[in-house]
Amino acid sequence: MRVQRTIQWLILILPCFVLFAFAQDDTGQAELNLKQILLMPGALTQSHAKFEPQCNQCHLHFEQANQAPLCLDCHKTIKKDVTNKSGFHGQLKQEQLNQCSSCHSDHLGRDFNIMAFDIDQFDHNKTEFPLEGSHAAQTCKSCHDKKHPKSGKPTFVLPDFKPLAQCANCHTDPHEGNLSDDCASCHNQDKWQVAKFDHSTTDFLLKDKHQDLSCQSCHVKDVAAPVGKQCSNCHRSNDQHLGIFGEKCADCHTEKGWEKTNYNHFKATEFELLGKHNKLECVACHFDTKEPEKTCNGCHQSNDIHLGSNGKDCKTCHNNDKWSTTEFDHDKSTDFLLQGAHKELNCSACHLPGQVLLATAPHQTTNVRQCKDCHQANDPHKGALGDTCQDCHQQTQWHEKVTFNHDFTDFPLTGGHQMLVCQSCHDSADFAVKEQDCVDCHQKDDIHEQTLGNQCATCHNPSSWTTWQFDHQKQTDYPLDGAHNNLSCELCHSPALPKPLSPPTRCATCHKEDDVHNGTFGKNCQQCHTTERFYD
């Protein structure tokens, strides 16, 4: 019923529209308007709403092939891209360019988004800005987050907006416009902070160590801010000289490394750095603004164990390789040859620090020439044997192989005395001898108990104390002959006699018991008897 009513309504008003249409234009336009009125599929999108009464702005005789040129008449920016083959539309194929409606449909209502497309399937490589590096991980809204200048509604692409045509569209310019707009000349898409600026285009060429530095190492705040060409502009905090050498750092330092210098110490100061000196830091000698002395003593005074007693000409003994190693030839430079154990001694073993200087030689230490000068504390003789220690001792070992020629004394050693050690007779360390009589040593061996006096050598000899020789004929006034000659000493020199056990020389003293005369003939027995036999 409703359909019939609608048909009836159309039949009534159709002649009116036909008459109206033919009244407008007699050139055939009436036929077009009629088609427009009868065939309009629906309301246009909001951006095209103003063109809704003017179908011919987009449709030419309702032929789809003719619509694309009309679109480009309005969208001049896109037309320019198509002509120049730039932008997204400039990359499309010709059949796509002939059918704008294949992507942009209209007559679907005021709220319809005519530019709607599949974001997930969009190929950005078909634009002028392929997404590379860190850009590939960005979302669309990271760059396409603009709003329509009239409606204020967000949209992804505007005809007059080309995202990232300038880096500054997304990236805040830290240089505040002081550098060119060509950000790509320094930055790349992998990382905004990574620069590829060609510093050779400036008047400060980066070489060696400077090549590896980041821009911020010198350009702390902004690369556009001037830094200066002097080394001190960056290295002032590394200047160990505290500015005393001025700002001409390049005279010594190079760009190969701040610690490496090309300073020629010998040419500049006439003091050649040899041995360990060549490895020292400058501050080891130049620790203040004063110019250091060029003598060894200028730096090594605190190491001078001689306390200045050897003067300042240290190189006479010391060298540049090692201070503690000396080259002093004691045998050639002095009259005291170092032999035996002396060869292994340290200088300080004999030459003590701070020794009293000789008045005649103020730049030399006291001459140490006598054994006592070093060995006085070890002298067991306490100086009693004089200063010529070398008469007994030798340089190999002070206490070993001690030699002494006793023959040059008042008591030459012969016989059994040669086998004795010194302490056998010298019971004190000073080897002092008050007496040289035999009894001084052989008192315990004197069986005569000093009855024969102190002249032991009369009978005894150094070969053996028990081997002795006594000539009664020559050494006494009582010659032994006859039977007396073979008698033992004790028969006459009886212990019963008073000391010194010297018996009387009369016969009756010994032969009283043999006197058959009972003394009637007196005591001159020799008148009758002889020494051969008392009874004959």
C-alpha cells in the first residue's frame, strides 16, 4: 500500500520537475539536472557538503572515467604530486589515479570519513618518506597527529601537509635555529643523537683522539655555540702546569693523546733526560713555578745518604738508570783495595753517613784506611796489640785463618810449643804476657816443686816436658863417676831432704849405714874407698 502511494506521488510531481528542468537550460543541461536529482545516492561528507547542489563539480555526465580530472582540479597539491611523481599519490599506478573513488567514496553521509583507509596495511614506502631506522617503530599518530584547520577534527593526512618534509615538524630544534634546516646533514634516522657532521667543513679539523669524541665533549650546551680554537678552551682542567706555560699547549702536546708530548727537553733546557729520568712525569721535577736545578743534588738531596759530604757531583758514582747502583771503582780511585769479604760490603758499611770531613779535603769523607777504623768494636785485644791487625787477620774472614809469626817475638815457638793454640799460653783476649819463664805455664808440671829454681830450661826442652837432659858433670861441682853415674836422682835428692833437696857431698851422708868402721876413721871415706865400688 505504501509503495503504491509513493509511486502515485512521483507520478504527480514528476511532470513538475521535468518542466522545471527544461526551463533552466535548453542546451541539454535539463537532462543532466534531471539525472542528478533522480540518481543522487545520498548526502555528501562534511568537507564536500558545499558542493552538494553542484554535482557537475565532481561528476561530468556521470561518467566515472571523467571524475579523476575533476578531483585534481580542486586538490591542486595532489595534482602537483601526480605531475611531479612525488608524494604518496605520485607513486600510484595510472589505473589507480584514474579512479579516485576506488579509495575515496562519498555520498555516505555528513559524518563519513572520506579518507578512511586500512592503516595496518598501508605501505609507507610508497610515500616520499620511507620509514627507516627508529622511524620504523613509530606509530602513525607519532607524526600524523594534526587537526583540520577548519573542523578541528584529527586526520592522518591533509592535502597541504607533508609529514617529515622538515625534521623540525617532529623534532624540537636544540640549536634554536642557529644552524641550517638540513638536519639530515648531521643526524640520521637510526638515532637522533648520533651525528655525522663533517667537521672538516669548519676551521677546526678533527684529528687523532679528537675524531672519537662526541659533540658534547666540546660543545657542552649547543653545537651552535662557539667553543674556541685554543687547547685551553677544553683542556684547562687538565693543565698540570696551572697556566704557567701559557696557552700554547701544541708546543708540547699533540692530538694523539694529551699525555704524549713532543717536547724536546734537551734542546729546550740543555738537560738531557736519560735512563729513569726519561720515564718521569714532568711534575716529578717541575712541581712548582721555580726552575729546578740541573744538578743531581737539586732533586736527590733527600736521597743523599752522604748528607752532602761527597759534594754535588753525584754522577761520579751514580748513574741515571738506578740511584742505588753505583759505578765507583774503589781499587782505582783509592789506595785501599777491596779484597775478600770487603768486596761484598755496602759503601755505608765503612763510610757512615755524616762522617766528619777532612779539613784538607772538604768534599771527601774521612779516609778509612786502618782496620781499627771499622773493627775497633770487634777487637778482642782492646788495642793492646796495636793497630796492625793485618799482621794476624786477613780480609776473607775476620775470625778465620788468623795467622801470627811468633818467631818475630821474644819467645819463638819451637818443638811442642808449635802445636799449641794461642789460648794455651795467652789466657786473656789481649794476649798479654807478663812473664816468659817456663814455670809460668808449667808450674803444675814441676815435680821439683821449685826446689830446683825457675830455670827449667836447664834440664827440660820445648820438644817434650818429660824428656830432659842434665849434665851432672858440667852443671854441678859434684861429678858423677863410677857407680854414681847410673843412679837415679831420687837416691841422692831425696824428698826427705830440706828444700832445695841438695844433699851433702860427703860420702858418709849416703853411706853411713855402709860404714863398717862405725865412723872410727872419720868421714873422709874417699881415702880408702872409690866411686867404682864402696866395698873394694
